[in-house]
Amino acid sequence: METIRALRADLAAARGATQVAVVGMSLRAPGGLHDRTAFWAALAEGRDLTGPLPGDRAAAFPGQWDRFPTRGGYLEDAFGFEPKFFGLSTPEARAMDPQHRLLLEGTWLAFEDAGITPGSVAASTGVYVGITGQDYRDWANAPSASWTIGNGHCFAAGRIANVLGFGGPALAVDTACSSSLTALHTACRALAAGDCDVAVVGGANLVLSPRSTREISRTGALSADGRCRPFDARANGFVRGEGCGVFVLKRLADAHRDADRVLAVVRATGLNQDGRGTGFTAPNVHAQSSLVESVLADAGLQPTDIGYVEAHGTGTPLGDPIEMEALVAALRKPSHPVFVGSVKGNLGHAEAAAGALGMIKAIMCLRERAIPPQHGFTALNPRIDLAGTGITVPTKMTPWTTGTHAAVSSFGASGTNAHVVIGLDEPRPAPAASPTGFLISAAGEPALRALAAAYADVVSDVDYAGFCHTTTFGRTRLSCARWVSAGDTSSARDALAAVASGHEHPAVGEPGTVPELPRHVVDLPGYPWQRKDCVIRRG
């Protein structure tokens, strides 16, 4: 018995050593969504974030989009970028795939969200990027050396490391639709092995050329009526989606040591392959179910610990029934409800970024203790049998009442399957502090004013000591900086309003000696990109 207890203790210690904390995250999603609060509101309302093909794509390739469905989840201002902020020239930025630009901006914002300045962890930070699409190559009229380093997948990760000075591993992962969740798995293993102490994980996808849409359309996977309806009887395929999701990860023990705010804990991850089956791109129910079971076992959890599964859920007549069959095999507990959903119903299939956006949704479900309605779902696909399984597709906003963990699945057309189990960290008290002011900075006056306005809107809604620490020590100090002397939120709001309007205020001055504050990170708006150098030109 003593031996069994010792082995169990060793196993628990090993699991604890490999658990990973999500300490920061950022996103860009269709519908003009730039932060997780707006993202969650859209999901809670069950909004359809898809729409017609943007005019810039249609104009770039006139007459070439007309032979297949083009309704999808498209980003606003997908080409906008501020190259000077990152020390890049405009010609270099124009040669960069806009997916790389999204990842670069997303990385900066994810570190801001974490309250960690990239320079403070540069030497030990690795970069793991999920990316598949190469549509921007079709915008080239005169390929050049700068075009090559602006579009190869490896350069998406390498440029992030180069611009921000990261010294850890930097690599791109391409497993088709499971790319970003595969990148997450790879990063978690790297953290456990000590390859890096901080990891950036991201995924991005843009639909810029009719060529890739035409090829996907030929497979019959696209919805003829431009609607993605996961698990529904009317499901007839997916719509293409765009987006970007980026995470900052640390080993859980390190996050606790550094007093980081932990958004979620990655309990276990796993990968496998479909292998031989009915077809190269056809899903394999046995591979999927065995993966879910193995990741659950690695996490030291039981099926009853899972309350929600963010499924791959593409809305295809073939894929949905197979995925549900696999979940039934792995999680079936008639007395224990498990809700299953897919964000693709709201914003389409974001392909290489799908796993990252699904992960963000699952984290928000955990943190909000609620499960949003599945958009596009009214009646279960007749090929799916959930009778007596405890598994349900939610049709309305549902309180999370059972199970302490969520799972996320992402299955690639290449046959590579990824699965992740996440939970919440134990709550920790915020440190006591009596701040007397805070620093605010940006790369120029317009951005400083926009940031001050955003801060003024939220300063009364967050812990003030955490606000002061996050603005002062959790954001990189940029060239245009002000020190605001304010001992309370009312004084801070007045001073910020003055900065936002470009007026002088007695509490606002040049930054001098900055007093120390206990580390306490709170949610604040991210850097306000002005996007004045729009690199949309073709060629």
C-alpha cells in the first residue's frame, strides 16, 4: 500500500510539473471583434459573424469568385498594419503575408494582456505558430527576396522572435485545420522539457485568393447556402473563416512564482493520426476517441470531470456524426451532462486559427461558468444518436453546473488530430497596495490619446492597485509617456480624460522615478493600433 501511495504521489508531482498556465491571450475575429470581452458577448448572444466577401478581395481578383460560395467569416481591416511600430519598413511590410502581421500584433497584445513586457523574458521565450494558408502569394506581381521571407511559413515565427528579441525555439506548424492546437501541444511539451520558460502560441488564417476557395469547393466541403450548422440536420458543409488567436504560456509553477494572473490551466494535451482509413482526408472515429481517452488519462481526470467540449464541429454531413460518435465512446455517462459546441457556427471555419479561437471560447466558458447557444442548431443530425449519453448541444445560454474542466478538439484534413483539456487555477488573493499614480505610454500622441480614452472607460471597473501596476509595469514603456499622479479612480479618470482630449492637467506630467507596486495584473484595453499605413496594394 505504501508503494502505491508513493507511486500516486510521484504521478501527481509529474502531472503538476507539466501543467501549463495560460497567462495572456489576444484575438482578432470576424464582426470587428478585437478582445475576449466582445468575443464572449457575441457568442452569448448567438450572433452570426459571417457576411459577404469583402470588396477588397473581390476587386483584387475580379470575376474569379463567382463560381463557388464565398460567404464567410471575414475580418475587418485585414490588411491594416503599422510597420514603424515594429521597426519595419513599408516595403518590407507590403511583402509580408498579412497573416504574419496579425500574429505579430497578436503577440504584442497577448503580452500586454499577460502584464509581461516582452523584453523582460526575451532570452527564454519560444514561438510556436500554426499557419497553413498561402493566399497572399497570389498578390505578387514581381516576386523578390523580400517576398520570399515575407511569405514562407517559417518566417511567421522567425519574424516574431526577431522583432521582439526572443531567444527560444521558433517554428511554424502546419497540420491543416489542427495547426494552432498542434502548436499549443508542441509548446506545452517544450515548456515541460525546459526548451523555453515562456511560450508564444498562435494561429492565423486569411482568405485572400479565390484559388484556395475554389480548390476547397471542389471537395464538396463548402456549404452551398453559406451557413455553417454544426451537428444540425440541415448541415451541408462549412463556410471559410478568418481570425487570429495568440496565447502566452508558462509552466504553472513559474506562473505562481511570478504572481501571474492565470486565465486557465492546460492539464494535458495530445496528438495522434488517423492513419489508414476510408480516405486520406476522411476522419477516423477510433483515432478520435482514443485520443480523447488518452488525454483525459494524462490529465488524471474522469469523463465526469468534463462539462464542456469545444468540438471541431465543421458542419459537414460526414465529419459531425463521426466526431460525436467518438465523443460518445470516450465520455458517455448517462447521468452526467456534457455540452458540446463549435464556434464555427458563429464565425465559420478559421482553418489554421480554428483551434486557437475554439480554445479562447472554451477558456471563456470556464471563466464565465456558462455555455453559449450553438448558433445554427435547431434539430440534431439524424445520423447522430445521443440518446442516453448525457451529451447535449446547447440551444440557449446555459449555466455551467457540472464538471470542472473543458476539452477542445481540432482535427486536420491531413489526418493529424489534437485534443486539449483545460481547467481553472485555484483563486489567489490580490496583494494589498496603496498606489499614488501610474504610467501611460504609446508610440505617438494619437495612440496615447486613444489609449487614455480607453483606460478612462475602465479604470472605475477594475481593482485600482492592479490598474496602476498593469499600466506601469505590465506594458512596454514606449516613446510617448506620461505619469499620472492619482490616488483614486475618480482622480485617475479625470486626468485620463484630459490626456485623451489633448488638454493639460495638473496631475499629468513627464515620467520620473516610478515607485514599485506589488504585481497584480488586471484586464485592460490593448494597444490602440492606428493602422495609418495600410498595405493593401497588390504587387
